[in-house]
Amino acid sequence: MDIVQSLILGVVEGVTEFLPISSTGHLIVVSQWLGLEQTDTNKAYEVIIQLAAILAVVANYRERFTFKHTRLWLKVLVSFLPVAFVGLLFHSQIKSIFSVPVVAVMFIVGGVVFLITEKVIKDKTPLVEDLDDITFKQSLLIGIAQVFALIPGTSRAGSTIVGALFVGLSRKASAEFSFLLALPVMVAASGLDLVSNYQVFSGENLMVLLVGFVTAFISAFLVMKLFMVFLQKFTFVAFGWYRIVFGIGLLFFAI
């Protein structure tokens, strides 16, 4: 991987990580387009640059990182526990089902789920507009919904947002809680890969990783802000249709 390829992948990661459209699927397509083989180094790179997206969350929501919001972070922890438990228990099985066709199908399924979700909640008044008003029960249910994100192509953001919408959070609160919930999930995944593969990132490789890291941070930071503006006027329907179209295209690409 060279610096230009790293720059492109960094943008793709930053733009797609917090939108409900699965960063994994997009990285697969772009990596293939760039002619990159799925080597251990390249796979580790894709996971590690997610740490940049984590820093974007911290930068955007730094006011939440105070003792005043301890109760909110306890709820985030409660949401994290189901995926941590299932992920550890079925780690090898989850890895074995990873394939481009599976990712494509889950893109389509996720798109349909978003369209159905928007129809269900269309005339309902949200129970929660502010993150601090989320209950522990709602947090746990959102965490259970996040378990579906272990299926490649489902989208961590997508599964948590759908779960949040169904338990009564507004679109804005659903997206924001998804941002915060990304922290423990991505730290666990990215941190493990960083520890396991730190030796491959030295010299030229280190510069490549740095370029991707900075690019992913900047693009993720901006996209999170734009996403919040988007949700003030629009629903998730556009993302549902996008997932369906992208998934169909990915299926043809795989065949």
C-alpha cells in the first residue's frame, strides 16, 4: 500500500464509519478497485485507522467526557456488554462467515430494515430527545441490537441506530448514542489489532498508516457534524435505499 492508497482508504473509513452504511463493505470495494490484496498488514491497517474515528468522537463530544456524565457512560457500558460477550464467545465462527456475498446480502437486508423502521416510527413521538434521558433498559436493548453488527456488512452504526429508534430515541439521539457506543467497541477491536500487528508498521509502513489515520480523523469529524445537520431535516430512508442499491451492485461485483 502506498500513501495515495492510504489517503483514499482513510477518507472512505472516515466517511462511512458513523453512517449506517457499513464501512467494511465500502473498504472491500475500494481496496479491490485500488488493487490491494487482503494481506494481514492491509487488514490490520483497515482496523487500526478506526482509532482515528474514535478520536473524532472524542473531539466532537468532548463535553460529554466529564464526571457529570458518568451515568451516561455507564449506560454506554451496558450497551457494550452484549456484543463483547457474543463477540468473544463466537469469534472464530464470526470470522468464518466473512465473505463478499454475505456482506452484500446484509447490505440489502439492512436497507430493507431501515425502510421498515421508518414506516413503523413515522407517526410516533420520540420518548428520548436527549442522551442523558436514556434508561438502562433502553441501553441494554440497543446493545442487544448491536450484536447483529457482528454479521459482516450489517453495519455497527446501522444496527445500533435501528435498535435505538425502536426503543423510542429520536433520530438525532439514536445517531449520537451510536457515536458514543462506538468507543468501547472500536477500542477493543482496533486495540487488539494494534497490539498484534504493531511490528509491521515501521519505516515506510508507519508513514502510510499515519496518512490514513489523519485523513480518517478529519473526514470522520466532518461527517459526524454533517450527519447531525442532515437528521434535522431528513429521515434514514435515503440510507435504506442506498444500502439496497450498493448491496445489489456488490453482489454483481462478487459474482
